[in-house]
Amino acid sequence: MRHAGRIIGIVTAAAALTLTGCGGGGSEGRRAGAPEQAQLRVGVLPVHDVAPLYIAIEKGYFKTEGLTVTPEVMAHGTAGGLTELAGGGLDVILGNYMTVFTAAEKGAGDYAFIADCYQAGANGFNIVVKGDSPMDTPADLKGTTVAVNAVDDIGGLALVHTLTDHGLPREAVEFVEIPFPEMAAAIAAGRADAAWMTEPYLTYAQRQDGARTVLDTMAGDMKDFPVAGWTTTRAFTQDSPNAVAAFQRALGRAQAEAAADREEVRKVIPMYTRIDARTAAEISLGTYPTSMDATRLQRVPDLMLRLGFLKTKVDVAPMIAGPAR
């Protein structure tokens, strides 16, 4: 998975800077101050969620803001990324909301969301099986092994929600952690009976390996569900407010482009994944929000609390740092 960091070149810093709105607006002016830290190490996963980051790199938006952004693939998902944040190995990560809220409740750190990233759409997070599998309905999942990228991640939440909605207990399936790029092969080899897959690997598995969808997990309470946001520590936002603001402006421009033109997303996906351009052109995409909405994000910890992933209510609003709606 670490191929992503090799494929994407690192953007070099520049001195002449312009001010753009976080939502990708065109108003320009003098910056309040140079970034306190010009080089940012950003933890990512090779999934479609992070496409705006690579758009911003490719189009020089970070360079315009005086930032050098280095994407680093998180081998152990958001949980591993949070550990890297705490240890100073990363400055910002793609934070799966569920994992961040779980860590925050446990007192593992004081985290801040500096930009929204991705909101689920139809057929972008499906449970799939190999083509000749006898499973056809959610009830058929009982007693099976299902692959997820990480148990305490959005995949775990979506799977438990699906089981609950169909009258099955959480214990009805056995979770096994397998990275997204390896899931199709794991199903084919019998290491898992099914897998909770996201794009672009979902479309790839269906087209290349004959995988078949059992159901779309983003339905009911999880329709249009907030998936991930750009996350850092509260200390970083306090120590480097100009760097955070510069990151927000550059990413905001790219996020707005991704929201307005899906082809921009499909063009960059082959640059940081193993997915070819033809498959990238066919993937299902959700929404790239251009602002952080506390009410929308509150859906995540509220559902987690209802399904037993949290023991206490978490208030999202204080965790948002920077422009919010």
C-alpha cells in the first residue's frame, strides 16, 4: 500500500501566496501570515475519499499556500494514524470519523477536524461475495467471516448496522481485518466469505474478479453518512494556525472541484491506487462536502452510541477547528 507515496511527487514550497476560501471560492488577498510549518506529513489511505488532496497536489494549490505536502499511506488505518499523530510522525490524517470519536471517548488524545472529506453515496460501500457464493441476502451472512479494513472503523459500524437492521446480532459474523486492495483476492482464496468494500476496489473486484454485491450498507440511518474528515491534534491547530489555514484553503479549492466535477476525481485515482483508468471511470462516488457541518457530523457519534460503539454522548461541535457551518 505504500506505493502511493512513491507515485505522487512531493510538492515544493513557494513564497508568493494567495488567499482563497476554504470552500474553494475565488476571493483573493494578502495572507495573515506564513505557515509556521511549511512541510506537512499527511496520513492517507488509497481510497477515493482522499482524491481532493491529490488534486490539490497535482494543481499546485498547496504550493501556492507555501506548503509541501507529503502523503504517507497509513498501514493500520485511522487507528495507526492517530498513534502517528500523537507521536509526531504525522501532522494531519484522513480521519475516519468513527475511529476518531472512539479514541476521543477513551481519552487517547485531543483531536480536531480541520476539513470535511467524504460523505457516502449509493453503492459505494457494499458487502460483496465471490460470484459463485450461495449468499444472496443479509440473513445469509450469519455464521460467515466478513473482511473489513479495520474492525473499529466505518466498515465495522456499517456492518453491525446492517446486521441489526436485519434482525441479526453483532456476533452473527466473524470480523477479519484485511486491507482493501487485498480483499478481492481474500474472497477468491476463501480467507473470507464476504467483504465490506469501498471504491475504487469495489468496482475493480466486480469487474476483474467477478465479485457480486449482496447489499449496499449505506441505507436507512446510514444514507448519505459522513465517512471521514481531515484530522489533527488540538495542539497542532494552536501551535500552527497559519499552516492549518493554508491547508484548509488549498484543500478547499480542490474539494470544491471534486464536488463540481467527478472527472477530476476519476483522473487522479489511478495515480495513488492500483486501479486503472478504465475502472476509475466506472466507480460510484458519494459527496465531497465543501464545509464542515456539525449537525451532519453529529450523526456519526449518535449512531455509534445507539449501536454500542460509544458509551457516552460525544459533542462534535467543539472538535471542529476552523470554518464551519
